[in-house]
Amino acid sequence: MKKFLSKAYVAFIFLFLYAPIIVLIVFSFNNSKSRSVWHGFTLKWYVELFKDQAIINAFVTTLLVATLAALIATVLGTLAAIGFNSMKKTPRKFYMQVNNIPMLNPEIVTGVSLMLLFVYVGRILGGMELSFFTLLLAHITFNVPYVILNVMPKLKQMDTHLYDAALDLGCKPAQAFFKVVMHEIMPGIISGLIMAFTLSFDDFVISYFTSGSSSQTLSIIIYAMTRKRISPKINALSSIMFITVFALLLIVNFRQDKNKKGIIKKLKGSNI
């Protein structure tokens, strides 16, 4: 009975979490703008979605910002994590505490402060306004701490003598870094990259304050649409995004399971 109740509880939690998404996907095929009554199956909202130039432009902007911000933040965060790891315990602890502040800070505070900074710098430089560039800088700023947080554990797990051993075996410092250190911390780098991309793609508050009128993301466009009656095109867009993320998650998990099985097979073969 206890086992049945635990399974029922887990099933209820998953149902509570995913029922709204299921309803959203179902009504993205509804042949009506109604959000509660089913009027038949249709694909017209998906067709209209791809005809809406404003949504397409916002999607391209969101994807471009998320990709560039994730890549740049991953490079900066990885280098910062390596620098922190090479410090002594006291300064490293201090800098890690400072690194955690942006993650704990409310997004609205970060968004407003970055907007004021960009406006102030723009007045000093003259002619600089909120644009795609300021939006990209803002996303890089709040992504870097998350990358550092993902890379640091891998650096702590790495054997500190591996780099020196590579140098003793004839590697140049650059070769030892890329072939040994980077190889050891690569899982953390990839995790940081994925997290940075996801957070950047999903962000609304910071984007709202730093984007300006010339470069709007999907979240801002959707928010603008909620002021009126929500179009079923948003249901179609949300459905596509959810299915895409779900498919990517399945692919990543499948590859990880395949790699684990390969490693276990090699270990068993070596023991024999």
C-alpha cells in the first residue's frame, strides 16, 4: 500500500506539472480562438504563426542573442573559473561569494541597474541607445556566474598533477591546457553552455529593460500580446518550443546513456 501511494503521489505531481502544457498543445490545434471549448482539429494557427513576421523576427533575435551570449559567457566563465581555482582558499571563497550575488539578486534589480548603466554610458559616449548590443551584453552578464558555477566542481574534481604530468611528458603549456585540462572539465563547460543558452532564451525581465524598441525577443512579443486577447498562434509557438526542447533532452539523455554503457563495457573488457 505504501509503495502504491508513493507512486500515486509522484504521478499526481507530474500530472500537476504537465497538465497545463498538454492542454496548451491540444488547443493549439483547436479550430477556434476559444481557450475552453473544442471546435475541431486544424493546423491554421501553425500556418499563421509562420506568416507572422513580427514573431519570426523576434524568434531570430532571441535565438541569435541566446547563442552568442551562451558562447561568449561560456568562454569568459570558464576562464574565470580556472582563475578562481588557482587562487588560495580565502580569496577564492570571497570571489565565489561575489559570483553568487547576481544569481540571488532579483532579476528586476539586475535589469533596471543594467539599463541605467547603459543609458549613462550612452550619454557619455554620445548617440548610444538601448539596442541589440546592450541586450547581448546584459545576457552575457547574467550568464557568466552560472557557467562558473558549473565549471568549478569539475576543476575541483580534477587531479591537480595531471597538468604537470602532461608538461613532463613533453606537452607545451597550451597543449597541456587544451588536451588535458579542457578534456577533464568539458562536461562542466557543456552543462554551463546549455544552462546559459536556456536562461538566455527564456529571459524576460532583463531583456525587457535592456533591449530597446529595435530588438525585441519572443518573451517581450508574447507579453505585448497578453495585453489584448491571446492569439492561438502563441499556443502553436509554445507547443513547437516545448516539443523541440523535449526532443533535445531525449537525444542528450540517450547519448549519455550510450556513453556510460560504452565506458562500462570497456572497463569490463579491461578487467578480463
